[in-house]
Amino acid sequence: MRSLNEPIARQANQEDKCTGHFWEGRFKSQALLDEGALLSCMAYVDLNPVRAAISPTPEQSSFTNIQLRIKAAINGEQPKQLLPFTGNEHQHKTQGITFSLKDYLTLVDETGKIIRNDKRGAINPKASNILARLHISDESWLKLTTKFECIFTGAVGTAEHLSEFSEHVGLKRTHGIANAQACLNSA
């Protein structure tokens, strides 16, 4: 980290015309030895903007892994730059987190709701669950994550986004609009 910190600090100090360390405190390295440790660390980091009261919910936080995962999931993908969720341990994938994305989103959402609300930066406990906030019902989520390739061809998104896309690329017919209305516009 020292080798990484020094050039970053020099560049930032030159740009900001100041001196000092780039990061406030000393870098700490912690070994994450199992998936419980990995998931708790991921949730901690993904909830940082909520705890700092920068954003009210994880999906509204900018520049976070959870935002990347949600945007990719809406398009039926996993972000290429992040280790994928592979579902359960019986799927025999060699690389990935043996946890489902839905369970992770729920974990982060529920964790953010049980942070003491007398402290700054908790998700309002009365807020609807994360899938409802994303306008995706439990049934639709299950269909999206188990039959994605069967129900969509080409572009994927809400009916509104599909219509905008079709218009943008000059299509006369919007493919997949019925499935978009059924799965991605439900709440």
C-alpha cells in the first residue's frame, strides 16, 4: 500500500497544491477468511454512503459495488469487474460468492434498516424492501433470475426504457415489452 499511496499522494498534492498523506489514517489490511467475513465486509462498505447520510438507500448511492450490481442485474448481467454471485454451493462454480444476489440485496437493505435510527445514516425502517423500491415483485425477481434468457431477447429494461431504446435505434416494434411490463414494472 505504501508503494501505491506515494504516487497517488504526490499527484493529489500537486493537483490540490497541498501536502500530506492521501488517506487520513494508516492503511489497515484485514484478512477475510470465509464468506461470512467477505459478506459482512461487503455490506459494511456498501452501507458507508447510507451511514454517512450521503444517500438514503444503497441503490441511490453513487460509485458503490451494490449500485454496479443492481444496474447489471436490471440488465440481467453480473458486473464483469466484480466477483460474481453464483447462488448456492451446489451449483459447482469455481469462482464466485456462493450467495444469491437477491439475498445479498436483502441482507444489505435489512442491515441498513436496523442501524440505530437515532444515529445518523440509517435506512428508514418504514421504507419498502429493496425489490419493491426497484419496482420488482418477488415473483418477477424469481422469473428474471431463473428464466432470463427465455423471456428476453435483445434489450432489457422497463417498458419505458425499452420504448426509448426502440425509438433511439429506429425500431418500429418494441420487442419484450410484455415481459418488461410483467416483470420489471411490477411493484
